[in-house]
Amino acid sequence: MAAPPPDPQFVLRGTSAAVHALHFSCGGQEPDVPILFSGSENGLINVWNLKTRRVDKALDGHGRKSVCWVETMDGKDRLLSQGRDQRICLWDLAEGRTSVMDSVFTESVGFCRCSLLKVAQGRWLMAMAAKALDEVQVLELPSKTSVCTLKPEAGAKLGMPMCLKLWQISCDSQPLLLSGYEDGSVVLWNLSMGKVLSQLFCHQEPVMSLDFDSEKAKGISGSSEKVLSIWSLNEQQNLQVHTTHRLVNAGISDITIRPDKKILATAGWDHRIRVFGWKKLKPLAVLDYHTATVHCVSFSDHKNPSERLLAAGSKDHRISIWSIYTQT
Amino acid sequence: MWEVCQQQARGGPAELQDALLAGVVALPDRVSNSLRGRNPAVFFPQNYFPLLGAAIVEVLHEISASLRGGSDCSISFVSQVLGKVCVHGRQKEILSVLVPRLADLTKSDCIWQRICWRLVECVPERWMEAVVLGFVQRAPGADVLSRLLGNLVVKNKQAQFVVTQKFLLLQYGYTTAVLQNLLGYLSLDSLRRALLIKVLQELLETWSSSSAVKHSPAEQQEYISKAILICLSHLKEPEIESCRQELLTSMMEGVKCHLDSSLPQIRRLGMIVAESISSKINTDGPVLKFQYEEDDEARELKSLLVQAPSICAVPSLPDDNRNEKADAALPLTSESNGKSHTAATHVVSDEESDAELDSDDDLTPYDMSEDKELKKTKAPVYIRDCIEVLTGSEDTDKWEATVKALESLVRKNPAATREVSVELAKILLHLEEKTCIEGFAELRQRAQVAVLTVDPIPVAQYLTSQFYSLNYSLRQRMDILDVLVLAARELSFPKVHGKIKHVEKPCVQLLPGSDSSNDWRKIVDERIKSKTRRFAKGPSQVQVASGPNEFNSVAGHFFFPLLQNFDRPLSTFDLLGEDHFVLGRLVHTLAVLMYLAVNTVAVTAMGKALMEFVWALRFHTDSYVRQGLLSCISSVLLSVPAEHLLNNMTEELLETQSWLGDVVEKDPDGDCRRDQKIRNRCTVGQKFAFGIINNTHIIHPAARLKTTTTPWVINMKIWSLLLGNFFEE
């Protein structure tokens, strides 16, 4: 008899709104406390101290519009946040400051989360949905210069981009972009040429979320259906469906592979978090705590593997923190 | 020796020829008769006739040489020898030598072809069938057959009859390869093509005749269908054009009577053939498309249709040539074996590598049994709520949840169910699928079974009365039968998990000491076991769960009402007429109920009634019904105790036995006959069983085990007893 699934290690309450975005910043040295950023529907970004399990700061910069994405740039002092007010803000949090340093107006009205990739010291690329419905724009940060605009061929009918993932094979190679579209396809873009390298129809419904493992050249995507699709990228830069996995209930809002590529977690519309082994997509656990749709899952970046955490934010205003499969 | 005989015979008088002929053909028999078992190996038929074949080839060689030399000569004696050998049943031996040689020789030489044609033509009419059959079976392909036989079928009436009528319409035991040879042969010459069309028309006539569909065995129908498909594959566009109208009419009729049949196999044959015909006659228009299970048989039939005439010459090697070709084929097969082997190892290594990858995947999963489908609405908790939802609710989610939850609810609350059981049964019987639920029919059926088992008597009365009432669909009537059978089966099984545990639990509570005493006994047993050496163990005795047979008190309510009204047709339901499919189901249901009623009190009365019922229907035209009747009889024999059978039902038994004898002889349906053989033995065996019981006063096992063990166990014992007796005899 398998052991019953664990309970959450602790639960963070008090956002008083549905949680849409989570990001850990736990990699710092000893005096720094581990931090979790959460973005919620009321436009606030909460900075949680994971030692005291209390909110340290609440950042209000999106005019009470929902925050759908938070990400740090080099440590916890620089924070990027994307809100439904069509702005992406860069926060300066060093030495207790809480000011917006800079912001980008996206002109996009969709729900597509941005994707950030560090290409060199002090140089980032950020992909975001652009003004035209089916376009993706890639900016260089912090200069905010546009690198390219990725526009599907006329007549491709991909619909809006739903999720983005910027990645590169190694530090000095070409950055590439994977994007999931409304029509259920996943597209691999070459940024320098602005061209489609490969397109894969892996879902019947819009792709809600995807994540990619550049070491194994294998990715996973979820949609509003009951199916998780695992696909791989071969040497000819072609995407192929590897396997599919059937879920009990339909709807996946977020997928994250743990940085060590051992396990992955999905956030389900059925209020449950599912944990799988990444190698063969072996189902490992179904974490049933939330009472409403889970919107996002995130793994922490602790240096010590045994401290690693999994966080999930839900529509029921709570953030559940789990310690699962930390020994491997 | 043979050459001399034949040289002489060519000019000799008729009597001498006849004597020689008889002598040549019967030589092995005569030699063995006179030598009385010390027969030299050469004169064994399996050695002698190939030798004779080789001799014939030699003679033919000489004839061909003399023909080339310009002199005329007659071949009729050789033909007669061939004919007589064939009619004596030695086609296999002689033709296995002749056919390959002749096929070789006729390949390019037209004189040899002429000789060969003459050889077959000169066979006297009375032996023609055997010779032609031999050639058709042995020829490796239609083109070879065509070279060997020439236009025999056009010239010779007997051969024509044999080929077009006898092989196709009157007999049905030949393999597909033979059919392909035969029809391919017909299609290879323009003169013969007219025959091919004629054959097709005759085949279609048989195929579309409803009496043929009803009365001929399934094997023959399959044979005819195959022949039709092969014919169609050989027909060309203009030929089809010329007989399109006829094809269409016979297709329409054929589909009708095939779909009418109660045997699924026949229905499917009809569908496949009709689809093929329609695709042939409407190359551009819409074609028929049926839904049927696509299995090997269907694929095989369809492959007959697409086969081009030239291809069918290649694969049809008759059995005996296979030995010769086996050597040639061996490297091929071994190669393919090797390939598959390497492929297999490859796969294995793939798996291994996967396993290796997986081996460090030491993440142990947590329990995921709670991961169930999320339901929007909660299922009702009370039976009365269910009734409300099922009858009036517009909320489809709620309705769905109710349908899914109903079975477990009924089983959990038997008392509450009994209050409303008949009403619930009525609702379930009329329940239609409102939304698309997976496995709706099964859910409904399980709920019905649950209701029936919880409150058997009133619900069974209700259901059986509804079976013969107005305004039900055939589907609903068959549902009733299925539910009765499933519930009867459930009731007649001893409850292992249900009642018995309930009985035991209070015991444990009352006597807490018993628990520890059990432990004590266990420990002692263990100790004894560990210190005892056993050299042989008897068969371990499995304790069969026992409990009262709940079916005992209610069997009659399930059974008798179904027998009452079968011969009274209603305006919408006529069991003895059109609705013979339901009748077949009814008969099978009765057989199962009878079988399950073993060891019940009512079983003798049930058996008697069932025998009468069977007697009334024994000449039914539908073979599905007849099969059901046979299983009725066998379950009567199995269920009714032997004494009762002997005392109360002797007359019925004797009548049945004579009928069974008839069935074994005459029934056109192969399944019926086969079944019958076993059952006939069973009756004979049963009689012997009576004898034994009467003589030695052994208690019948069924009586000894009365109502406590499972019916299955008892039946196994009866079977072994009966069959054992029979075979001893």
C-alpha cells in the first residue's frame, strides 16, 4: 500500500485575492532570508518571508489589475512583474526600496505570461505577447530595445500566443523561443531570423502552459483538455510528439519542471497539484488541498536540495507550500 | 512393364483394354491380397501411384515424340487410367507427380498443351469429376490450371456441370485457394468468361434467397460469399456494366435476408458482400457502408476482393507441393525468422535501456486512489431522491450523478429500496439516455440487477409480466431477459463478502475470547507445521464458501411467467413469427435460469415445464433458437436430480432423445450438430448414471451437497460423473 499523499508543509494566507503568479528567491547566502513573491488578482505583489511565513512587503504597481507573472533578475533586488494593466514593471527592491524603476507597455490584452532568459551578465531577453493578436515580441533588457517580432505566416491561423518559453542550449548558443498558441500548436522560433523552425499540433484546445528541458531536448505542454503532451526536439530542430498522458480531470493551468529535471508539477483546474517523474512521466502524487482552481506552481531555487519547496497558488486565495521528493 | 501394357493396349480389343485398366489400377490391392501382408513397399498405394504417375508422364513423352514424328496416336487409355485412379481416391498420389511435371512441360510447348487437354478430355464422363477436382486442387495457380485443362469446361458438359455447379453451389468444403484457382481459371479465357458471369449470377441467386440463408449452414454461406467476392474481383468494368441491374436487385434482396438473420456471423457476411458489390457497381456514386467489427475474417474476405487475377496465381500452393517447395522456402523463412529475431532482440535491448534509465528513477509514488473525477453536483443520498431526479429533473448533471450512484445506493439500503422497488424497476426499465454518459446501458443494467436482487419476488413479477405486455421495444424486452439472468446468477452464488461476514462479526463481538483462541490455535498449528516433516501432501482442500442459496425461494418467480405467453402474439410483438431473435434470447435465458436453479426445490417442476416448452418449439426454423433449445435440454439434464428425471420425466426424456438423434443426423447448422454430439452422450451417460445409482445406492453428489456449495462445483462433479461413465462404457 502506497503511503498517503503528504499534507502541505505550510500554507500562506492573507493575499485576499486569487493568486496568479509565484516566484521563489531562495538562493542567497546565509543572512538573506528565503523569499517567495506572489502576484494576485487585486494587483498586489506580496513578498513573503519564508522564515517567518509572513508578508514582508506588498508592492502595488499595477493599478489594482491582476498580476500574472513575477520573475527576479539576478537575486531578489530586481523584480519584473507583468500585470493586466498591460504594463511590465521593473522593481528596485534593494535596501528596502519599493519603487518601480522602469516599465514597458505591452499593448497586449491577452493572458500570456512573459518569459525571461539571461543571455549574458547584465543582459536579458524577454519574450512577450505584442500588440497584434498573433505576434510575439522579444526585447532586450535592461535596454528595452526590440530584438525581433515573431509573426506567423499569413494564413497560419495560430490564434493568440498562450504561453512562452525562451531557452538556449548553452550560454553561448542561439536563444530559441517555444510558444504555445490558441489553436493547440507549439511552435519553435528562431529569434535571429524570426522564422518558424518547427510546428507541432499537440492539443485540440489552446495550449495553456508549457515547459522545456533543454538538456534532454524534451518538453511538456498542457491545455484545457484531459491530456498532457510530451514532445521532443530532434537534431533537425523538428518537434515530435513523444507520448501523451491522460489525466483524470480536464484543464491544466501551469506546468513547471523542477530545476534538477527530476520531477515536474502541474496546476489543475480540478483543484489538484499533480507531481510526475520527468523521465517517463510516472505519476507520483496527487496533492489535494485547494478548494478552487490552482493557477500556478513553482519550485524553489534553494542551494541545498533537501530544503527545496514546491509552491502552488490558487483561486481560493491560498498559497500551499509543499516539501516533496527532496531527497533525490 | 507399364509401357509394354500401354503400347499393346493402344491397338487391342475393348475387353482386353478393360481388363488391363482394372489390372493396372487395382494392382496394389491384388498384390497385397495375394501376398497377405507381406506386401513389398513398392506396392503400397502411396508409393505405387506416384510411380504410375511417373509412368504416365513417360508414356506421354513417347506420345509427344510420335506426334512430332508425324504419326497419330490415341491417348484415351492413359486418360482412362488417370480417371479410374482418381475415382478410386488416389488423386493426391498420382497428381502430385503429374501436375508439376505437366505444368513444367506445358509452359512453352503447345504440343504438350494439346496432349494435356486431350488427356483430360478423354477421361470418361463418370470419372470426370474426380479428375477435374484433382487438377483444381493440385494446380499451383489459375494460369497453370488454364494451361492444363484448356477449354474443357466449354467442350465437356459434365466438366462444366462439375465446375460451375457442383464445386460452387453443392459442395463447400474446399479451401479459398481452390476457389481462387477455379474462378481464376474461368476468367482467363474469353470463352470461359461467359461462364464466369453465369456462375456469378447463380451464386448471387443463392446468396439472396432467403430460404438458403435460413437453412444452409454458415460454412456454406461463407463459401458462397467468398466465391462471389472472387468472381467480383475477376469481373471487368464493361461486364459489370452489362449486369449492373441484376447485381443491384440481388444485392438488395440478399442484404435484407442476411440482416434478418439472428446469427451475427451471417449478418456480417451479408454486410461485407453487400459492401463489396455496391462498391463494384457504383464506382463513383455513394456506396453502402455498414458498421461491423473489423477482424481477421472480415479482412480476409475483403482481401479476396482486391486481389488482381494475376496475383492469385502465385500464393495458392496446394498442400502437397508445399513439401517440395519447403526446401526452397526454408532459407526465406529462416531469414525472416532471423529478422524478427533481431527485431525482437532490438526491442528487448530498447526496453533494457529504458529499464536502465528507469532504474535510478527511484521516486516512489504516493497513493493516488483518491484521484477521481471531479463532480460538479453531489449525487443524491436517498433512494426516493433518486426517483425524483430520474423522473422529473431537468438538471442533467444531477441526473448523470444519480444514474452513476444508483446501484451502490440500492445495495447499501435494501430496506429503503424494498419500499419502492417496483416503482424503481419501472423507472429504470423506461429510462432513456438523456445525456451522453459513458457506459449508460451498463449502469442502467447494473442498477436494475441491484433492484431485482434486493427485492426479488415483486420485481421479478413485474419484469416478467412486462416482458409479454404491449408497447415495449425489442431492446427493452431483451433488457428484461438480461437483467433476470444476471440477478439469478448473483442470487444463486453464495455471498462471500456480504451476508456471511455480517453473521460472523457479531460473534466476535459477543465472544471476545474467541479471537485470542483463534490466535492460539494458529500459533500451535504453526509450531506443529514447523516441526513436522511431511513427505507427501494430499491435494489441499479449498474450503468453498457456503451459505443459503437465495435463488431457492424465488426461482419460480423468475422462470414460470416467462413460459406463459410465448404463443400468444400481440399486435406489436410476435415471438413465434418475426421476432424470432427475441425468442432465441428467451430460450437461452430459460436455459441459464434452469442451470442456475440447480439444487432448488422448484427445479423438477421447472425442468418438466421447460421440456414441454422445448418440445413445442423443436422444429423452429431459426438455428439460434434451436441452439438455445439444445442448451435448455442440457441444463435440464444438469440441474434436475437424476431420480426425479427418471421418475417424473421418463417419457419426455425418451422423446427428447429420439429428437436429439434426429438433430445429430439432419440439422443443417454445424453448431447444433456439434453441440448435439456432446449432449447426446450426456443423455446416454445420464442413463448409465441411473443404472449405477439404482444398483449401488450411491447417493447422487447433487443430493449430498444440497444447496450449500456453489452450483458450479456441483455441475463440475455431475459432468465428470456423466462423462466418466460414458467413456468407461
